[in-house]
Amino acid sequence: LKFGSKEGAISYPTESTSVIPQRSVAVQRRNTSELLQRSIAVTAMATPPAGAASPVALGERQPLLSPDQKLGATPTSLLDDEWDSTHYDITKMTSWAVFGMVTGCAWDNYSLWRCTGCAILLSCTVAVIIVFIPHSSLVAPEKVEKMGTFLNVFVGLLLGFFLSSSMNRWYRCVSAFLELLDAVRSMQMQMTALGVTQERTNMLSRYGLLSAWLLHLSLNMEANEGIPDESEEAHGSSAKTKRLWQSLEAKRPGLVLPKEKELLMQHDESYALLWTWVASLIGRMAQNGEIPPMPSPTYGRILNIVQQAYGSIRDVRALHLIKAPFIYVHTLAILVHVNNILNAVGFGLVLGIALLQVVGKETVYTRSSWANVCCSLFMQFCFSMVAPLLYLALLEVSVCVAQPFTYQDAKIPAFKFLKGLEEDLKNAAAMGDDPPHWDKPCFKTK
């Protein structure tokens, strides 16, 4: 990305242009010694040897992406393929047009209709058995109707609690992910206010953007298709890590330099460790005089942004990995399916009795007319088949919403958020690089 150019182009660092001023050999050695004491990995990237150029010490002036690979052109296919569960017309929810909204709804689910089909099959089987059982006319329909309805209220109450907790979990996960993106924006704003060089600002923004992309892809690793799964390990990186970086190169190339990629691939949670580099670079900039020194409040505020980003990553990972206790979800699912089975059996009994009345084999219920039998059959169908179907749909919705990075129907539109982040960084950099009536700020004295 080339943040801050007047043309609004996006670029990232290459290994061809240096932006670090020429210093004496003694100053370079002193800085190298200080960096080695802080972080060996960061020193290997950030401190160039004498007479040589280091990838991180280079400028971020030339784009890593070709013009046809920029964000506005490349990810359109990804944007079309990704289902956005938050993009809909909420005004249609109050009208009967809601019945025509099928894509992404709870009814567009194979497992839901499979369970419903099994319930119908069970009801028909029970009805056929009732027809051939002797003395089945002794069964009272009003008693049969009560058999499958005693669990309905209890199951509905438990599903309401589970759905409420799942929605709270979904909102917390979205908020934590957006806090990470806001931290990247806040870091760029701080650097713009302090008049930090464009190359340093772009590097910090690129690390933050890379962290957000790696987090998004790692949480959606199960959905990443087209990437071969390898069991062997090479260069200290696991197969899952290699698949993560292959997915990054396929969906958002040009965010990382080869040397950076080599170091990051040695760790599984590289998206969180990237903020260690950001913190180290902030400290180096404070020692170089590019930003206020470490004892200043401004330096503490900048580090608070780093801590906010790292904390949001931990929150997202915790909400994704830590699910509701198995004993709770399993018991709730058993209650829902048992309620469905009991209601299906109850409806089968009433249906069998009604069939006896139709064929005229028995006078099933002498106190009721044929109209009362049909009414009883319809009411039993509503209570025993429609209500369990709604409970199954609520269970499906609760499970989907509880895992916002796993199920497609309730997935967080992270790609849209990341695209918005890149656009905001590009626009903010362009505005900060060309103020209308004043000169750009500069903290470091020349």
C-alpha cells in the first residue's frame, strides 16, 4: 500500500529504495547493539549491516502489487462469493415479503428438513400401526393430544436463553474484531499527527493490516478451499500455518516481504506476534527522536493502541475457541429432538384414529362428528409438527450464531470490514499528506 500519495495509490515496501538517512558507522553500530538487546528477530529485519540494505529498513514507495492486483480490482470475486449476513432490508421484516426471503434464512437448511421428514415418516408409521391394532378405537384423542405437548413450553424457554447468549456472543465477537481494525486506524492517525515519515507510517499500517488478514483467514481456515492439506512440516512451520500463508497469498498478495514471511511462518499465532514488531518499532522510533520519548504521555498512548489491538485479538480467539459447555448444548439438543419424536408419535396416533373413521372400520369417537375429528387432526398437526419444526429452526439458528466464523449463514462479513479498512487508510494518508492551509507537522527536528 502506498498510503499518503497525492494520487491515492496503494503501495508496500520493496528492496530497491532506502529511506533511512546516512549516518556514521559509529551511530549505526550503537543502534545495532541496542536493537540486539531488545529483539533478535526484529534486529535481523530492522538493522542493516554496513554496506547492505535490509528489507524492513527500505522505503515503502514502490507497490508490491501490480496495477491489476490492487484492492479495487482483485478481491471483487471474493466479495461476490462471501455471504454477508448483515446486508438485508430490515423494513421487509414487518411485511409478508419476509416469506419470499429464502437465501440465508433458517429454512434454507438441509438438516432441518431432514429431521422434519423423519418426523413425518415416524407419524405415518405409527398411523399405519394404529389402523391394524385391534381395539384401537378405545384410544381417546384428547388424551393423545396431551402426550406430545408437555415439553413444548420447557423447550421453548431453554431455547430462548440459548439464543440470547448466542446473540451476545456474536455481537462481542464482531466488536472485538472491529476494535482491532480501529486500532490500526488510530495508529495511523497518531503517526500523522506526530509528522512521522510516510515510510514508517506505511510500515505500521501494513503490519496492522497483515495482522487483521491473518486473523480473519485463521478463523476461517475450515472454509478455505482449494488449498492442499499437507501433513509434513518444513522450516519449522506446521501444515496449518503453511495453508494459512497460501490462503493469504491467494486472497491478499503483497502484504508481507519474504524475510518477514520466513520469520512469521515459524509461529502459529503470527497475527498476534506482529504487534510485538509494532511495539519494538515504536520503541526504536522513540529512541531515534521520530516520536516523543518513552517517558512522555504520548508514547504511553501509542502503546495503549498496541495493547488494545493485542487484547482484541485475544478476545476474538477466545470467543471462537471457547464454546458453550458440551453438557448444556447436548442436553438442550436432546430435549428438542425428544420433543420432536414425542409430538410425531402423538400426531401419528391421532392420524391413525382419523383413518379408522375414514375407512369406516370402527366408530372411533361416537361423541364427535366427522368435523370434530378433522378439527382435532388439524390442531394436532399444528402442535405436533409445526411447533417442533420451529424449535428445530431456533436450535439451528442458535448454533450458527454461536460460531460466527464457522457457519456461512451467520458469518461475520470480515472481508467487507478489511476492504473498508484499506480504503480508510488510503484516504486518511492522502488527506494527511496534503493539508489545505498549513504545512505537514514534523516532530523530529531536521
